Amino acid sequence: MSSAPGNGLIAPLLAAGLMVLHSTWDCHRNVAAFSGWLLTLEQRGVKVLRPPTIVRWNLDKR
């Protein structure tokens, strides 16, 4: 098990069998960048326990 920041590099996550989003404490500061990071995870085929589509939906607090 290892950890990587949500605003960091994707490379450390590519070898993971499964990624768990533990805490997104600062994603509200730059929603566009965080959404882009999620999109990159999807495009690179990183398996995420909570699907990025659900995480993006949950970002919208309106």
C-alpha cells in the first residue's frame, strides 16, 4: 500500500491494482484541476474504488 496526493503525479498510481480515494480535503480549491486529474485516471485505466463519475457528481454542491 502506498499513498499519493490527488494533485500530484499520476505515474505512481499506474502500477496500483486499485486506487482508493481516501481524502479530497482540498479539491474544492481547484475543482477543474481535480476533475482533470480524475479524467486522466480514467483515460490511463487506473481502477478507482469509487468511480470518478460519482466523485465528479459529488463535487457539484449546487
